[in-house]
Amino acid sequence: MDDSVFGKRDKRGDWKPLEAIEYPPVFVWPARPIAFAKWLAGFPGYLLPWNALYAVASIIVWLYLTPSMETMRTFSAGWISYLLGRNAVLVLLVYGAWHLRLYVQKRQGNTFKFNARWPATDNSAFLFKNQLADNLIWTFASGVPIWTAFEAFSLWCFANHYVPYVDWNTHPYYCVAMMLVIPLMRDLHFYIVHRILHWPPFYRWIHSLHHNNVNPMPWSGLAMHPVEHFFYYTGVLIHLVIPSHPLHAVFHLIHSSFGPAQGHAGFSKLVVCENTAINTDCYAHYLHHKYFECNYADGVIPLDKWFGTFHDGSKEAQKAMDERFLARAAKENAKHAKQAS
């Protein structure tokens, strides 16, 4: 598949799309109901392919790969260890599939690859100077256990009726609506946590580990400091407050855990056959890894646009970001000069 139809490469071989990033027609006025309906049910759109895929995966996990509510009423090493092993296998399958196709087999070469370089194998910023080894260690030693801890606690609360419980048979429309809004909940929570982690002290101590991945790949998605993993997964706690079903908590965690592989793919499109490719929707987040201080959100709600940190990939956005950096630097210099005098 020829990626030059959709984008262009610079002198270093880096590829960028021709079209600027746009937010979907949701938070717009006047309203655009037809465009909204096409986006909601279209392909690609809000439901298809990724949110629907994660929802189906969550249903399978809940129905066939989760202990019974009776079992989970009491904390025990048995069922919690089972969840840990299950989650490790799921991450290995999902992240491994992305990595195998794009970075081991290189089935589409560098077609649609943002950064012309491949993962680092001699960079002191990473454990053992190897980006893949570093990412694997942080994912399995920290990410999967912390995901499992939040899941075990949430399901234990549901099993003991310590939280508002909604039954699918009694309130099917509410339960479906909750499944639809969980990705929006994740958007808002991710933005808040992400902005906090970019506060200079937190960035230096915590978030910089994730940002070592200037050229991200799928395994970079969950390569975080344990403190960041903790705050990242706190989003699921909303289901302990608002009426929910355990499936909603499972979906929230699956979405949080599988989405980063797609969001850090490093490729704009996943080529599935000669003339067909699926959008990975990861360009905005790739720009965040490239420039650090833009595109803190990662979805439908235009939070970056509202707060002046949106980068759509255009020259105009680049100029606006540069001017923002210069203005901040001038302000800091004036502050230091005043203190010195």
C-alpha cells in the first residue's frame, strides 16, 4: 500500500499525514446531528473498530475468564493469582500481536510509520540500554500487577455489594449507555492525571520514564513508573461510586490496558491487505511523545483545544506551540531576573 497518497516524508524519512487531526463532531455548536450519527456508527468511528473490539473482549473476559462472584467475596491468593496470570496472558497476546506484525515481521515495512527509526537497542535511557526489554519489564513487573490489584479490589466490592449494583436484566438501557460513556470517562480521567504528571517535579520523578519512549512502539503503552500505573488505573474507581455492573469495571480496565498498545503503535494505519488499512488513531499521542507539551488528552473530548495545548500536526499548530514555549521562557527569564535583582 502506498503511504504517499496519505502523507509525506521529510529528509530524515519521518512520515506525517497530509490531513490535520480533527475532533469528531460532538462538542460543536451548532450541532451536526447527521455528521454525529455517521461518526458514532461509522467505520472508522466511535464504536468501530476499537471501542467495539475492546467491549467484545471485555464481555468474553467477564463471561468466561473471570471467577464467580461467590468466589470473589473473600480475598484469596487463588483467584487473585488467576487474575494476574490471565491479565499477563492477555497483555502478551494483544501487545505481542501488535509488536510481532509491525516490528518483528515488519509486514508493512515503514509504510505509515511516523518515525523512520526502529526501537532503540543502545540507549542508556532504557534498562539494559534496550527499549523493548525496558518496556517489557515495566509492563509485566508493574503494569499488569497494578491492573490486577484494581480489578481484584473492584470485583471484591461488587461481590460483597459494597457498591451501587445495577443488573443488566433490570436496567439494560442504562447498562448499554454506561458502556458507551466509559471511553469518555477515560478521556477525562486520563487528561487530568496526565496534566498532573507533567507538573515538573512529578515529570522528573515519575512520568519521564514513560517519555523516554520518544519513538514509541506498542510495548511503550504500559511502560510506566509504578506510581503512574497507580494513578492511571484509578479511573476504574468511578464504578464504586456510580451505579454499575461488574462488567463495566472489567471493560474500563480492559480499555485502559489494551488501548495503549494501539495508541503507541507508531504507525498511522495498520495495513490488513493490499488496499485496506485501519486507522490506529495514534497520531495525536505520537505528537505528544515527540513534543511533550501538547495533546495531553487522547480521545473525543476537545480538552486540549479548550486549554490551548492542541497540536493537529499542521505548520500553524507548530508555530502556535513554538510561540507558547517562547512566551513561557520569556516569562521565566523575567522572573529569574527580578529575583536576581
